[in-house]
Amino acid sequence: MTNAEVQQIAKQTMDFIKLQIKVGMSLQELRQIAESKMLSLGATSFWYWDIGAFVFSDDDTSLSVSGKHYQTANTLIKVNDIITIDLSPQVGNIWGDYARTIIIENGVVVDDINKISKAE
């Protein structure tokens, strides 16, 4: 498998995650969905401390946490939220690394930043 193919596992997983995010879902559940999806797409492991998906929300999106100390927060996704997801699929000795910040507004993932409501 090539680097581009491992990156594609991460990209396809992120696209899938965006369709799965629901208000009230826990970050732990979101992590499990992401890791299961990467494995189903061909990842054989996760290169960063064996964590496939770092998932943060709200104020925690500004944290920088070593994988050695990372624990997925027992936090629920809110109607208006910010979620950061960082994926680390691995196949053999080839690594992928793919992170995105996802905006939830009125319970819906915002795919176009220009459609985010402006505070008055």
C-alpha cells in the first residue's frame, strides 16, 4: 500500500464521520466509529500510541496532548459545537495523518464555512 492509499483511508474515514455525527453522541463513541471505519478500510493499526482517532470538542480543541497521556473525554456533542478529529491510520510501516475541525451549528455539520451564522 502507498502513502496516498493510507491517506485515502483517513480521508474516507473523515468523510464518513461527518455523516455519523449526531447531537448527544459521545466523543468516545465517535472515536470508536472512526477507528472501526479505518480498520474496515484496510488500516492494520494506528501509529501514534495505538490511538486511531484523537477527538476533542468545545474548549478542549485548543489542547495539545501527547498520545501517551490521551484519554477521550466523556463529553457529549452539543447542538452548537466544535470538534477536532486527528486520525492516524497505519498499514505495515506506512503512516497516514489527517486532522480536521468540524463545526456543528443547529445540530448539523457545516461543510461550507461561509454558511456559518454570524453573531450579531
